Amino acid sequence: MILYYEYNASMTYDEFLNKFGVKLKYLRLLNNMTQEELAEQLSVDPHYLSDIECGRRNITLKTVYRIAQALNISISELFNI
């Protein structure tokens, strides 16, 4: 299953955060990782990762970079929402 959302210029910021979180959760599960395992690799609290996956957190580019590394994907794949 590939999650792909066509870009919509009228997408709100909250919708973007939610779709990013859904994509992150999908990729994490595809790698058979728990939130705790991924959070440990990212050096973040599991609750912080949960908030990202639920679309409640804005993250830094540094965290985006770490996520891509931990999931062994390109940054562009992560943003292909």
C-alpha cells in the first residue's frame, strides 16, 4: 500500500500536518518499528513522536532529516504526501 496525496494548494496547514503524520506512521509501520523504537533512534520522547503522527506538532528540518535516515528513505519520499 502506497500513501500518496495529490498536492492541493487549498490544503490548510493543519491538514498538511495531519497528512504528514499519517505518512510517517505508515512508513514507521512498514519498517516494523514501534513509536518507542523510532523515538529512540531520533533521540526524542515517544510522546513527541506520537504528537507528530497525530498532526499536533510542527517539526524541525533536523528532525525530518533524522526521520529519513532512521527509516532509510529520502526526504522527498517523506514529503510525498
